[in-house]
Amino acid sequence: MRPPRFHRYNSLLFHSLVRVTCGTQKDFTTLKYSEYFIPTLRDVPAEAELVSHQLLLRAGFVRKLSAGVYTLLPLGWRVVQKIESVLRDEMDAIACAEMRMPTLHPREMLEETGRWNVDVVYKLQDRREAEFALGFTHEEVMTDIARRDMRSWRDLPRLLYQNQTKFRDEPRPRGGMIRTREFIMFDAYSFDRDEAGMDVSYQKLKGAYDNFFARIQLPVVTAEADGGAIGDLDNHEFMVLSESGEDTILLCPNCGYAANAERCTVLTPESVLSSAPASNGDKPLEMVSTPGARTIDEVAGLLGTSANNLVKTLIYVADGTPVAVLVRGDHEVNEIKLRRLLKAESLGLADSATVERITGAPVGFAGPVGVIGLRLIADNSLLTMRNFIAGANQADAHYVHVNLGRDFSPTEYADIRVAVAKDLCPSCRTEKLEDARGIEVGHIFKLGSKYSAPMGANYTEESGAAKPIQMGSYGIGITRLLAALMENSHDKDGIIWPVAVAPFSVIIVVTYIKDEALVKAGQELHDALRARGVDVLLDDRDERAGIKFKDADLIGIPVRVVIGKGLANGTVEIKVRKNSDSAREAPVAEAANTVVALLSDLS
Ligand SMILES: [Zn+2]
């Protein structure tokens, strides 16, 4: 039976605060700043561009070992443990059981699903020349567990999770903890008899993660996403909106629809799709000289027009076969959509030799007019274009006044471009989408039988029939979350931690440690708070008060109590980190109550 849940988010206090000490004897030690390890830096490290990266280094949370490989110092590790503890609580609530899988993944297992050659896999050999991958994700290991131990309908449904280090040989580690090669990921998996069961599990996990993000006070957008290598079924990303994000998110201000731009459908009205291009106003086709103008901007500039009057012609090679792809000059090809349309295993831009062979012109001058024997795929947006500009398949030349139907006819029209702001919302179909940058902190997938079928993870139905287990996988990037929390909550002085994940809830600053009365009052308040389960750091360093205040702000502790000259009048100063003008005096006898009440308000 599950233990009763004492708290939900916004209820009284969190884990660290509800740990009640029993009896009269102290069963805690004092964590003193002077004995702890918090190597703060005065200057902003030159290599760090992102705010979170600067703060992680400056505030002494992490240190870099090599490109994309970091050590979590005591404060960083403390935040990770707080994050994990909130997540564990949410997993308990949905009866999702914790386990721990290995880091060494045998080659044979990854070959069952064709993932041995995924390009980010770190590979190694043991002394007997057996080959292994360092775990980059754990679907295969989980599926292996399922096929051995979930054999009957009675064994399902099941929810399992772990919190583990993952390894990915990222070509470009970046942004401090945003994209690293070794990182901590919290990953849960669901196992069900059928799709309906999988949907229920998916909603359970999604709900638990929603609760989690609410409890750590991190606003996230749940965006429809592309399954990429993992799958094509329903999947969502949890996105923290931030200028420093790598992804573009499209949001509908009307209905709340959100999608990763790479996933977002471009809605082309039926009236456009069904109507033949109008031909009135068509001007005669004309070739113009465009010496050296290869890019859209160069051509538009030379001809005194804008990119949306141009058509880009790109030659792709899909599974060895060249295709021509046409999009408006200011649009980008969405290679995920294109790959789906072509059902291609491999897809990439053709090299310059191939482009020259096919179009007869150097790269930059390809166009659709006169191209024969090549599949010509046009984005739907071309249907509304008249008298546009395109490459002439000759060096230094473009056509102007090109028109569909008259000058060339695409093999097909399709949605193959990246959606952008001002496109119509594909959900409510009434409002224009807005765009924002986002940091992906979680990604959840319905996997169906994507892993269970190739790995033979079947269970026996009541009827005796064997069926593949329907799976889901649910990941949260814990170390990236550390950075996202900082990107989301900081000011010029440093980090501002939400209480639930702050390395400490309270810092007590004793301004002058040679004054015994101050030291004694600091220790007493510390003990009173610890006895009430509050997570406290006592700053007992022999430093100037100003330095201690700066460090407290930099490392972002939610509540600061200053034991200083006010003590002579029986008061201490209490300040909330996120409100810079919140400092106020409180009677020392009331200090513990005041702090506990403040933490409750902040939680
Ligand atoms: Zn909408």
C-alpha cells in the first residue's frame, strides 16, 4: 500500500521541510558554509555564452572536465537530488516502480532494433572483443526485461522507471549543460496489452510530469513533436520557453495548440489546394542575367524584389534517387516531412557534382523549368504564387515571370516546408501561430510495438493468442533541467531557485563571526529551523558581510536571514531572494516561524 501523501504542490511544505525530527535529541549536523565546497567565481568565465552556463560556473554548481562532460559539484548535485526526489514522489503516486539498468549495452541487443549504428553511440570492446555501446537510451534493455518477465496478460499493465547517466557522442556539445555528451536522464517506460491501455499509461505519465513541473515552478509548454528516430506515434515535448532555446515552438494564442516547428503541419486552405492556378495576369517568361547571384538574398537584391517572389529549387538524394524540391524563397524545406513523404531511409542534399549533372548548371542556379525525368515536389505554398523567379539551369541566369502549368508542372504538391509564425493554426484553423524559442526538458513517446515487435516482447492473451506489448517511453533530462531552471529564473545578481529544488531553502548569514552573541543566535536559529525539517546552510565564514550577501544572492537560496547588528535590539533581517526589496526586521524569537511561513508561501 502506498503511504499517504502529505503534500501536493502548493500545499504546505516539501520533502525537506516535512522531515520531522523525533524526540528531543538533535539528529542532524550543522552544514556550515566554511566546511562546505562552494567555489564561486568573481568573473564571468569567458567560454560561457548562455546565462545558465555562466551561473553554473560562477555559482560553483558545475565544472567542465572536457567538451560536453561536466562534474556536478556539491550544490549542483544537491539540486539534482531535489529534482529526483520530487519526481520519485510523482512516480510513487502513479505506481511507477524504480529500478536501475546497466550502462553497457551489448551490440547484439542493439542490432535487434537496428540501433547499433545510430551516429551518437559510443562503442567499446571488452578483453574478449565483445562489443558494447554506452547506454544512450534504454528502450532495448527495457524491452528485454519485458520479453523475459511480462509473458502473460496478468503481468500487464506495468510502469517502470530509472534515473541514469546517458552517453551521446554529440557532434556539437553546447550551452554548458544544455547539450552534453554525458548527462543524467530520468526515463520511465509503460507496458500495456493494447493501444487503449497505452493511451491510459501515456496520460498517467504526462499528468505526473505536468505535476512535477508545477511543483518545481517551471512553466513548460507541452508541444507536439516529431518522433525522430524513436517513433512516429503521438509524442510530446516539454518545452521551457527561452531565448536561448535550440528549438522553435509555434503556439496558437487562441486554442493553446503548441508544436515544435519541425513537427507543425502547415495548413493550406482547401480552396487553394483544389483550385487550378489562375492564369490571368501572367507575364511572359523571361531569362535575366544574375552573375554570381547564388543565394536567395543575392538574387532578390540584384532583381530588386523580396525572397517571397522567388522559388528555391533544391536537389535531394533519397535512397540514391535524386528528386527536386521546390519551396518559396523565404521558406525552408522540412526534411522530416520530406523524408516521410518519400518514405526514404536516407535523405540528404545532393553534392555539387550531382546538381550539375542533373541541372546542367552550378549550384545556385537550379530551377524547375525544362527539367525532365526528375520527380518534382512542390510545397503547397507555390499554388498561390504567380510570376515568380527561379533558377534557369544555366550559370549566372534566372527566369522571371515563371508560372505553374504554363512553364512547368510539379509531379506533386505537398506540405514539405517548416511552419513559421503567421501560418494558420492547424488545430482551431482561425488564429495565426506565434513563434518562440524553447529548451526541450522532456520528451514522451507512444512507442506501440516499435521495440516489442522486433525484439519479440510478446505476451499471451486470455485467449492464448500472442501479442506484442504496447510500450511508451518518457524521458526528462535532469542535468539540462538544471540549466533550464536557471535560464528561467535569475537576475543580475545570480540564480533564483524555486524552494522545491533549491540546494538549501534558507541561508543564515552571521555577519561577524568574532561576535559570540551573533554566532550563538545563528546556531540557535539554525537548530530551530532544522528541528522543523528546514534545509539550512549556515554562513559562518570569516568574510565581510558584503561578500556573504553577494554569494547568497549568486547561489540563489530562496530565503536569507542575517544575524547582525539588529540582534542588540532583538531582531534579525529576513529577505526573500526573488524580491530584492523584501528585507525586513523580525524579532529573533519569531524568526523560525516567520521563515517557515515564508517558505510555505513561496512553495
Ligand atoms: Zn489554434
